[in-house]
Amino acid sequence: MSESEKKLDATGLFCPEPVFRTKIEIERMQVGETLTVSADDPAAEEDISRWVQRQGHELLDMSKDGNTITFQIKKVK
């Protein structure tokens, strides 16, 4: 894992924690870095996707494995 790739485990947390923690993590990062977020709150799928879009970042990938949703977010600005 390169230095420009960060991971955030938000499993076991419920709305609004996953989005809140994603926001804090993204704010600490440099433009161009990617953050992989894992969450198992069903609301996180829509919440995080919508937050990324609203903030102008890039959702590179979103996948589901059972109850866990994994997002790959690139910091754009």
C-alpha cells in the first residue's frame, strides 16, 4: 500500500459516523490521494456516495461484500 492510499474502517458505526469520519480523513489528505472506506451501515451507501459527489471528490469504486460496503474515494480538491 502506497503512502497516497489511506484506509478507514467505519464498520460497526452508524449514521452519521461513517460520513463524518470520511470527511475528517479526506480533509487530512493531499489532493490526488485515495481513501478506501469500509462501512456496514446500510445508510452509508447513499450517505457517503452523496457526500463525495457534493464535495466534488471522485468515487472511483464502490463494492459490496455481504453487509460490508467498500468505497474508494479520490480527493480532487
